[in-house]
Amino acid sequence: MPWLGLMGLLGRHGRARLAVTAELRGEGELAGFFSGEFVALGYESQGG
């Protein structure tokens, strides 16, 4: 999901979900793999 879409969801709903996948490579060989989901939660600042 593009960042603007993520930020739009966060602004409208107060939360958004982001899926991330990454490969770690060394000398052209796959050395590791990561896949995860993250949730961004909005907040309302208190006056003051």
C-alpha cells in the first residue's frame, strides 16, 4: 500500500495496517527473509 493510502486510512479511521516483506542477500545468495504485519494507531493530542 502506498504511504499516502496508509496515511489516509490512519487519518480517516484512526488505524491502518501495513504488510512488509524483505529479503536479506549477501553475495547474491538469500541469507534471510522477513514477513510481518504492523498496525499504526493514531492518537489525539491533549490540549495544552
